[in-house]
Amino acid sequence: MFNQFRPTFVGTLVTICCIPLFIKLGMWQYTKAEQKQALQAQYDVSAANQAEDIPSDLSNIEDLRYKQVKMSGEYVKQYQILLDNQVEGETAGYHVITPLKLDGKDEMVLVDRGWIVASDNHADLPQVDVPTGTQKVFGQIWVPSKKFYTLSSQKASQDKWQTLLQNMDMDAYAKAVPIKVLPVVIRMSPDNQGGFVRNWIRPDDRIATHLGYAYQWFGFAFAAFAIYLVVGFRRGKQASIN
């Protein structure tokens, strides 16, 4: 004689809610891993190509992500910024982002010259040297995310320049300077002089972590279903004995 399956209403309700939630969270992590894998493939293709002049058409900037580019111009020190909350190893610091006025053009492109350490007193911003004269810059195109959360307004203007930014808000930066700014940032090559620590993170960083979380959530979904069955059959068995 088979045991009866008699799940409780509460148990059924909890299981119905939890299993889809766990699967959704698992798919979210799995999708993030797939996205990083796709970006890594794009990164590898771009890394294998020779550096070219920065494209004049930047309407489809996602297609230009990680492209190797070269340019020349002069740095505009007065509009340099420090990007806060950047960590190298386990040490907090900033990324130094300096606009480069392109030769022969009335426009600038932002160059991420790398990471510097923050002082013990976070209110004391470091004085960062900026090379003068014509500079030749090599690097890869980075497309800053438009999705970020900040506790500050990040408002800057030509009259009151804000050196420290929490996030790389390209739109806000473009509105604060008097010259056209290209909608990308160039991450300076580690071989280029005039920069700082440049251990650029690869797109495939933490893919294994995302996959681990995905399988964990899928495991929770399976475990929730298994517990639901076991408890339901045990309850049915007890009821039949009584």
C-alpha cells in the first residue's frame, strides 16, 4: 500500500513561492555569467588587433567596447577628476581620469591613467601630476555604465569644479565642461608612460563566482521541492497509521 501524500496548505504555499524565486535568482546569476563570457570574447578579439585611431563615429559605442585605440593631444589639467572607491588588492584609492584635448579637433576624450592610493584622511585629496605638452596615448575603449547609485549629487560646473566623483557619470561631466567630450573613456595601456597602477580587470572576472551562486540557487529550489515531498508523504503516513 502506497503512502498518502498530504502536504499542508502553508507548506504548499511556501514551496510555490520559494521554488520560482530560487530558480529566478539562479537564472539571474547564470545570465550574468553568460554576459561576462560574451564580453570576454569581445575583449579577446579586440586585444588581438592593432591599435587604430579613435573612431569618428561613436553612435554604436557598445560595438567599440575594448577596442584598441591610439590618439595624441594635450591633457587639460583643470578638468581632471578622481574616481572614488577604487580598490587595488585590498587598498582603497582613486582612478585618475584626465581629459585629453585631441590634436586638430575641438573635442576631448577622457583617459583613465590608472589607480593611486588614498590618504589616511579621505578629505585630503592627493595632488596628481599631469604631463604637459603633446602626449601619445594608447589604450582600450571603456564604456562606463549608466546604472549606478550615488549618495551625492555629483554636480560640477566650470565655476566650481568638483574633483572627486563617486561614479563616472558621462552626461554630468559633459555638461560641466566647455568643450565636447566623447562618450567613452580610454583605459591607458600599462605600457604607456604618464600613468599609474593599471591592472585592468578582465570581463571574465568572477564568472566562476556567478556560476557558483547560480548552482546554489538551483540547489535551493531542488531542496525545497524534495523537502516538500518528504514532509508531505511522512504526514500522509502518520495519518494512515492513526
